[in-house]
Amino acid sequence: MAGARGRRSARRVEVERVVGLALGGAAGARRLAHSRRPASGATLLRRVRRPPAPAGEPPRVVGVDDWAQRRGVRDGTIVVDLERGRPLDLLPDRAAATVADRLRRHPGVDAVARDRSPEDARGIADGAPRATQVVDRWHLLRNLREVAERVAARYPSCLAEEEPSARPATPPLPEGTPGSRERRRARDEAVRAPRAAGLSLQAIQHRLGCAPATVRKDADIDGFPERARRPPRPSMPDPYAPYPAERWAAGCRNARQLWREVRERGYPGSPKAVKRWAQRRRPTPAPNTAIACVRAAQARGTGPPTRSASPRRVATLVVARPDAPADDEQGVLARVCARHTDLAAAAHPVGRLAATVRERTPDALGPWLAAAEASGVADLRTFARGLRQDEPAIRAALTLPRSTGPVQGHINRLELLKRQMDGRATLDLLRARLLAARAAASP
């Protein structure tokens, strides 16, 4: 009798642990109450916090990346066994000493995949000095795009597309609230004038009350940065578009009336969508509308350009595969590069390194670094010096099939657990719930 009671007790404890791992404390307690096996949320969390089962074979290839304990305030580190696809640990911070201490528990680690964080690099070098460090290729391409974006952001006057072929077929939308462009231009002049007179960036920041990043950005550029305009999105689903087009051709110009009629035919959208659809078909808008005011300003030559290529758009075109962008996008890149030599000087080497990373040709890395360090573009030289310090890990990324992609999957699952517990879970509880899938993920 005592043995049977003990087995039932063990089964109950295991059920409570499984429910706690799947649902958490409060939700798990509600689920067990419906099953007539009541247990408090604290009891379920106590079951979850039991030490996990032994990990089995020691890991040989691990991935290291950061995760947000509290976004924008405090970050931690996650360590994942890449061969078995299972998490190994959650660390409370991103310090190199913390990463090194965790890796010392696994002396058999042969390779570690990471991003380009110097803290992770130092921690891996101290904790697993014989392991090969592998930079994640996605992070490398993202850093490369950021370099191209910084170079393009310095020359906003070269990004304006004033050729008729570059203009969108639809009228541009107004730029936010009235007067926003004038306020940005006034701030830009208030930063660049004292900077040209020799005033420091910190003094300008205190005088204007702006953020340091805003002051640095306005001081570095050579002209007023126009904001890029997004092309309008389609507002009418294709199955419902023919009827309002017929009514429009018949002379009905009332958007509200069109919406009422198309709604009777099953259209689920809002009146605003039909209004946008109608506005794009009016040859001349009403004189007091915002679109009419913008068009009049452009006709006088006092308004913003019809369209501008944003720094991010230019950087994306530079890093993209040569056959990925359409012909008109390549034309945008060619026109932008033709307006300034620094943009053209940075675009070609950035594209070559992106191709080197995608094609995994490590022999091309050395010549590229030498050419970039001798380049006349300051941002490219700085980026090349950083890559030179990380050259062995980058070469390993071009030869070994390792990345931090599986780590990102576990970070996504960790974010789900945080939301499930309303962001109030402590580190030990998050670690326990994340590591609970270790046995299921093991081969």
C-alpha cells in the first residue's frame, strides 16, 4: 500500500511539473483545478525549479548571443548546444568574465558561434582558448549595411531623386504634422552654424537641449536631410476594385457614396481605404487639402523634392545581390553614386565584401581588408580595422557551416515565455522553463 501511494505521489509531482513548465504558475493552477487535481501556482513553480536532468554528452559546438531581460535596460547571454539544438544556460549579463566562467565548464568545446560583440569575443578567448570562434554571417552583413547607411547619411543632398523617371506615379503624401520640415531645418541650421564657428558638440547639445545623437548627425551631414517618402500601398482588394472603377468612370466622385455601395457587395474595408483609393484618381485635389498644398509648394520650388532615396534604401541596394534589385532600383543606386565620389567609392567595396560573405570565399578577404584600409572613406577604414581584429573568426565564418541561427530560435521561445509570465519571471524560473525542453530536444 505504501509503495502504491508513493508511486501515485511521484506521478502527481511529475504532472504538476509538466503543467507548470507548459503553462506557468497561475494558468497551470487553473488547469489543474478543472482536472480535479488542485495545486497552487507556488507549488507548480516549485516543481519547475527542480534541477534539470543531467545534460548527457558534453557539447562540442556552442552558440552565444544576447537576449533582453528588460528591453533597452538589461541584457543577458544565452548559450546553446548547436549540434543537439538544445539550450545550455541563461547568463545574467553580457560581461566577458561571465561568459568565460560558463565556458570553462565545457573543456571539450571546439567551436563557438557568436555575433561581433567584443565582450563575447574576450569571454570566449578566456573561457575556451582552444575553441574556434565563428562570426555569424548575418550579423556581418548587417554591420556592412550599417556602414553603407552611415556613408549615405552624410550626403543627403545627393539622395534626392529629381529625375522624372524617379518620380512616383501617385502624388506624395504630406510630411507628418504641418511645419515639421521647417522645424527640422531650423534645428539643422542651429547645429551647423555654431559647429562651423568652432563650438563643441557638447556645448551645442546643452544650448539646444537636443539628444547627442541628433547633434552629431546634424553636424556631420553636408546639407539638409530630406525624408524619404514611401510609395502608397494598394487600398482596394482586387475582387472589389472593378465596381468602384465602373462607378468612377460613370462620374461618381463621392468616396463615401462609393464605400456605401461597395460595402453592400461584401467589401469589409473602412471608408478611409476607399477615400485613399479615390484621392489617387482625382486629377486635381480640392484646393484646401494637404495634398494640394504640397503640390503647390513643389510647383513653386519651395517644397521638398518629390521623392528621395533614404540612406537605408541606398545601403540595402548596395549590399543586395546584383540580380536581386529591379532595373529601376539599380538606376536609383547609379544616380545616387554619380552625385558624390565617396558614395561611389564605398558602394563598390561594400558590394564586393557582401558577395565574399555570400559565396564564402575566404581567399578574397585579405585583399579586401588591405584595399578598404587604404580607402579614402573614413567609415570604411574604421570598419576594416574592426574586421582586421576579428579576421580569424570571419575566416572561420566563410569556411565552417556554423551560425547563431538556432540560437535566435531559442531566443524567440524565451520571449514567448517572458510574455506568458507577464514579464515578471525571475532569471532562475526562465532558465528552468527554457532548459526543460533539453531532454525532448536531445537526439
